[in-house]
Amino acid sequence: MQHFKRPITLICCALLSLLLLGGCVTGPKEPVVLLSTTQGDITIQLHPEQAPKTVELFLKHVDAAFYTDVIFHRVIRNFMAQTGGFTEGFNRKEPLGTVVNESLEGLPNVKGSVAMARTQNPDSASSQFYINVVNNPNLDAKGQRAGYTVFGTVTSGLDIAIKITELPQGVHGRTGHRNAPNETVKILSAKRMKPAPALSFESSEPKK
């Protein structure tokens, strides 16, 4: 059993859970990205305070329209949905850089969190990311062993991500992508959302 040595980890878990339940107010400096996919829209709130370099690289890809026409190439029921690396036909896209791992003091891989995919090299994360559709504590850092950096939270559209993981798959096994959906699921666009206007409490008196 994992014992959390840092109280901040427990606090982060609680905050993420509250956010997913709609009980947490988004921070004023936390960007929000809208993924429009062929299965529906997914809204992601980013967490630059906990993963600044990762968020910076992710937004670099977003602002360059890198994710347009990128497919979900690896999806596993009751685990996660991964995208960010290939276009239709499994043509690999060249990412715009890599980022150092920020998982050691970071957020946990809980249901609805968004994290960077990587190779065995902890500092190899680039453009590919995944959405956790269940709690995946095995992907978290343990001691000084790096995990997978969480940099965002799905605030709406988690049902879309879950639906994507449940689509039939297997026909692409001969190409090495046996966990790709049989039906191509594509990101149509990934764009920053404008922040909501600030609420005003100047006066509680009704206007005439």
C-alpha cells in the first residue's frame, strides 16, 4: 500500500475530486483548452502551478494547431484514452519538443486527470497525452521513481473519453495498433477557451 509522505498529495487528490464533481472554482491563471473530437467535446483545465513546463509545452502544441486531425491511437477500457502522436493511417507527427518529468511533486493520476505519455525515459514526454477514465495510482511517482506527469483535469466531456475507450477495436493489430478504435476517432481542433467574465458584486440592490 502506498503511504503519502507529503500532505500536499492528499490535498491535490481532494481538489481534483471536487473539481470533477463541480465543487471547485477554477483558478484565474489556469488555462482551459477545448478538444473538439469526432465523438464530442472535451474540456480540459490545465494546472501550470503543479506542472509548469508540461503545460507550457502542451500549449505550444495547441497554439500551433498541432492536434488538428490527430487520432486517438491507443484506448483501453477501464484505463485510459491516449492521443497526440498520429494522424489517420497512423502517420506519426513530429512533436515540437520534449519536457522534463514533473511527476515527483505533482498531481495524482485520478479519474478525469490528463497526463503526458512517455517512453521508459522519464524526460521523453512530448506531444502525446492521455485521459484517465479510472483512478490509476500505478502511474504515479513512488519515492524517487518518476511517474507520469498530470497537467490537467477534464471538467466536461469525461463521458466522451469513456465512450472512446469502449469502442470496438482490434482491426489495426497488424499495424501494431491493436488498441486503436476500429472507427477512427479524430481531434478536429484543440483551442484555448476564453476565461469567463469576472462576477460583479458591486451592488445587491435591484435596478429600476
